[in-house]
Amino acid sequence: MKAFLQGSFCAVLLAPAAFAADPFTPHLTYNTALISNLSGGTKAGTVGVGSAHLQLLADGGALFGADGLTAFADGLFTHGGAPDALIGDAQGVSNIAAPPGAKLYEAWVQYAHGRFSVLAGRYDLNSEFYRLSSAQLFLNSSFGIGPEYAQSGVAGPSIYPDTSLALRLTYKPADNMVLRAAVIDDRPPEQSGPDGPLLIGEFAWLQRPSASMPPGESHNRVGRNAGLPAYDNKLALGGWYDTKGSPDQSTPGVNRHAAGAYFILDHLLWSGDSSKLAGFLQTGVADGRAGRFGFYLGAGLNAVGLIPGRPNDEIGLAFARAESGAHFRTLQQSLPGLASRDAELSFETTYLAQINDWFALQPDLQWVQNPGTAKGHALVFQLEAELSF
């Protein structure tokens, strides 16, 4: 089976050449990183991780004359070790680390017309919900989606590396407003066991440069791959509810219907001719009985083009604080010999060097205080490389 999956993925890597013209748009990205725990944590050491996405977007208008219809597929291959085993942290210092294997990551069909969009299929909810552009620079997993939500439920929500089937609706009441809602299976198709629907909704306000659209175009396009220019400012408020829930963290045999809410903000603080500075804030709360984390707060700065002659390089500084839920804290404090703390706090500083159009290098340093909400620290360095075609 392993040889089959590896061989199949190698064969899939050759697909872009066969679909390199309309109506198909292929895209291949590969990220790999060496991650070293320099001090503290569970033990010193270095592991390598990697993640490859082979994506194919099909245009229904060019294929069938069905304007507004698109189909998308994303094959995922992951390999490497487990950096969290060295560090002992809970938030995850790497956003590409995952159990080795190959799988279908996303496969959906979307129809967009006017201010409406509907999408159905296998779907990563973090591609649209709980998402900030400025935070995407950072490598700690919490800057993708807060741990109070990412680590909820039995199997977690439909995010990397395990996605589920979903139905997502989007409506734009105005050019700068977006309403999203989705019903998502709370367990991936490959996992056995009872499942149920996970509900999520979000309201977002976005401000995009008015001069960035071609004459005659408007910002009312909506949905995945809408082709809109990058926003300057974003504010969003969302909420979620897992109807199946998860076991109580401190009471065996008791199930809780997990729920939570989040607030995110991305703001352009300063811009020059070829440089800019943005700041972001993300915070979320969850039922402290059902999930490991009951409160999360993260914030950071992202600077682009500050180095002369390097207009696409990015520099960032951020922190992420994940606070244990009340019932998990009770459970952890009952363990003999464990000096527990209320929260895990991570500081990250990073630099993304865009070498050319298809290759980037990113050295990254993280200080983790109280890894896994146990007393201690860890100092982690990683060097990540990305190839994109």
C-alpha cells in the first residue's frame, strides 16, 4: 500500500504538463523544513518535515459554457518526523508537520453568481473562515487558526491535514462585506466512528484599494478563486458549534456539545512606495469543559519590502497565548509530579526571503514558554523552503 501511494503521487506530479492550458489551471507547491529544538522542551534534536500540494482548478465556463462554475482538487503528500515530540508543545511550531502519507485534501465544486456563492465537497474551512493575510507569514500553527477551535471536538474541525465534507454558502450584501456559513462533517471520511454536523458562520468587513480593480470591474466577486486584489484592512467575527461534541476533559463518560466564537483583525498600519507594515489580532473562546483550550490570544506585525532591493521579502514578529480550559486544567493539576501552568505562550520572529518567483527561504525562531502548559521552555529554530510552480 505504501509503495502504491508513493508511486501514485509521483505519477500525479507529472499531471501539470498534461493540463497546462485552459480550461485547467495546475499548481504545485512543496514546503520542507528542518526543525531543531535548541534547548529545553522534551529533548534536543532535529527533525525534517515536508508537505506537497498538487492542485488542479477547472473552469466550467470554458469546459461546458457554465459560467461561474468551477471545480477544484488538491492532492496532499506529507512526510517527515514529529517536531512536537521534541518540544512537548501543544500549539504546534510547524504548520506543515503531519503524519506521513498521501491523501485527497480538497475536492469541491463551486458555483458563483453575482453576490452569491455555493460550494460543496471536501473543504478546508480555514481557506476562508478564521483567516488573516498578515498572519499567514508565521509558521506556528496557531496563526493559521486558533487552537481553541483547531483542537476542539473528537477529530478537530475540517482543517490541515484532515478535511471533511462540507456545504458552504457565501453572500456579499455590499462590496466590502461578506457573510459565510457552512455545515461540515466533524469527522474525515477516512476515520471511523460516530460523526455529526459542525456549524460555523462568519461576518467579515474588508477594505480593498479602490484603484486596484480594472476599469468597469467591481469588488462584488465572491467565493474561492474570486481573483480579487489583496485587502488593506479586515475585521471578522465568527462562531461555531459542534453538534456531536467531545468527551468532558475531566469527567469520563460525559459528552459536551463544544462551541466557541472568535474575533480577528488585520490592519494596514503604514505604507510607502514599495513597502508596508500591517498588524493583526486574533482571539477566541471555547467551552472550557469540552476542549483543551478555552481562550486564545494572538497578535503580530508583518513588514513587507523594508530591506532596500528586496521588495517581496517579509519580516514578522508575533505571539500566541493558548489558555487551558477549566476542566483540562483540573485534569492536568491532578497528575502527580507535573508542574502545570495555565497557558502556553509562544513568541515567533521570522524572515521570508523571496529568492525568485518560485523559490523562497524562511529562517524562523520561536520561544515556547510552558510547552504543553507544563513548567519549562523551549527554544526552536527552523529553516523552511518553499517551491511553487
